[in-house]
Amino acid sequence: MCRPFLLRMDTGMVGGLQRSLTFGAVFFGCFVYVAAMILLRGLIEEDLRRLPMVGTVGIRFLQRIGVYKA
């Protein structure tokens, strides 16, 4: 039985495009979630301090723009 093309979009160039768009959407969604948590004070400075490499740089940046007080 032959399936229509629309049901087989997981192969070839279209599948690669879908994978990259999905990865981009997940990455963007994580960024928006973390930003919302910081702005709503759901993610505090002590939580960021636990993140290796990103935490100290992130705290300094957020203090510089006035989100966290120094």
C-alpha cells in the first residue's frame, strides 16, 4: 500500500528541517522559561549559583542590568 507523501515527512531533507526546527523551538522555549522564572522571582540567586560555569556569569550579568541587587 502506498502512503501519501505528507505521512512520510520524517525522511530526507524535510525530516532534517523538521529536526532542526524542533531543536530550535525547544532551545527557544527553555530560554523563555528561564527568563520568565527570573523575572517572576521563581529562580533566585542561590539557584543560579549552583549552575556550573553559567551561574557566576549569569549572576554578574543580572546584577549589572538590575535584576538582582549586588
